[in-house]
Amino acid sequence: MASSDQGRGAIEEELNKLTVEQVRQVKEQVDGEVGLLQDSLNRIRTAAVRYEMASKALHNLSVHPAGKQMLVPLTASLYVPGTLDDAHKVLIDIGTGYYVEKTMQEGKEYCERKIDFLKANHDKLVEVAAEKKNAADQVNLVLQAKLRQAMLAR
């Protein structure tokens, strides 16, 4: 805690040496970085939800017997009727158009590994985003103080 307070003091000291226009540029840059981090967090959350849905779909698929009639998704909104042939093997999309045939259990494990990986990255990114947000708040405070000084100097 003391080291973070010292770090904040050093950053604030450096910001105080800058002109109002330079502090504005720093603020814009830090705000842009915060926005990018938020976008990344949203994409990670979306990917994790998709893997969770895939894992649930694999579980639901494993309980259906062969020959079961079902709707097969072609797109997010287009389904066609189909018949379940073999529920023991599934194709896993591993990216860039490559698919791997795995057993149902291996498919579930793949989804769980991806979910764990995404959650770990999400947690790290949340910490970085919080630090950037604090930096943005600090830059904003310095900018407001400099603007008040400029107004009083007039």
C-alpha cells in the first residue's frame, strides 16, 4: 500500500511538470487504454460464455441416444432437422478453420481448459484495468487542478 502511494505521488509529481495540453494528451491516451482494456474484458467474457454453452451442449448431446431426431444449428438463427448418428465423437473447432475429432469427454475437457484459461486471463486483465482506471482518475485530478490554476491566473 505504501509503495503504491509512493508511486502515485511520483506520477502526480511528473504530471505537475507538464503543461495543460500535455496533461490532456496523457488523459486521452490513458482513457483510450482503459477503453481497450474494457473491450478486451468484454470479448473474454463473451468467449467464456460461448465455451460454457458448448460444454453444456456436449453434455446434453451425450445423454441422447443414437437415432434421436434433433435440430442442428447451421447459423445462430438457422436450424435444420437432423438425426444423431454417433454421440461418442465430436468435432472441435480449434481455430482458423481447423477441426479435430475427439471423444465426448475430451471435448468437454477441452471446453473446461479454455474456460479456465479465459477466466485466468480475465482476472489478470481486471487488475490491469483497475490500475489504468486509477491512473486515469489521477490524471483527471491533475488536469482539473491545472485548469483551476489557469482560471485563477487570468
